[in-house]
Amino acid sequence: MTPERARMAEELRAAMQRSTMYTVLLHHATAAKAGLNVTDAQCINALVLDGPQTPGQLAQLMGITTGGAITAVIDRLERAGYVKRSRDPADRRRVIVEPVRERVAAFGAYFEPIARAFGGRMAGLDDDQLRVLLGWIEENNRIMPSVIEEIRDMA
């Protein structure tokens, strides 16, 4: 690796670390504005991104227990009007958690400043630059669940 490439790789690593920090702080700020904690807010995010899920699926994604912890999260979100529980039509024993669109849309208003900032940044990129960024993010998203599991499994 050339010294220039090594320097750029280190700058990219540090920039990604800073970006992650700002993303975490953004999610803390938006959750606090909505009267939520970050885990509860990310459960809403998961339901919006991936659609209705079982409590077990949400618990696995969030890295919390399938018993009391996820039940407490869903109870809080249901009381606040963000989600509703329903029975799975294919298996009445299963509960499905789904977002309440109107309430989630109100929460989404806290993300408007970041949407405007990103929109402005993307407007200045050409199609090739967008393709590179999209490919980079998609690949990161593909590998991240296994990275998270690896970290959870560490001693």
C-alpha cells in the first residue's frame, strides 16, 4: 500500500467513526424529542423499513431477550400509539407488531433536517458517484448483521 493510500484509508476510517458517532447522537436526539429511548425508536425504524414483524424477530434484531424485554418495548410503543399488535392470520397463536403509520409519520418529522441535508448533498452528485455510494452502503448493510452478531458473541 502506498503511503498516500494508507493516509486516505486512515482518514476514511476516522471519518466513518465520526459519522457513526453523529448517527448515534442523531438517533438519541430524535428519540428524546419523541419521548422514546433509542431501542424503542429503532424498533419503529425496523418496522418501517422491513414491515410488520413478530416480537421474536424484533428482539433478535435489537439484541434483547424475547421474553420480558421485547414485551416491555412493544408495550411502551403501543401505549404511545406507535405500534399495534395483531394476530397472524396464518397462525392465530403468533402476534404481529406493525407500525401505526400516522403516528410514525409524526416521529418522522424529526428526521426532516437530515433528509434536507442529504438531499442537498445528493443533488450535487452525478449518477456514477451515486452508484458508488449506493453500492458502498448496500454492501455495508449486507455485512453489518454478521458483524453485530460477532460483537455480541465476544467475551
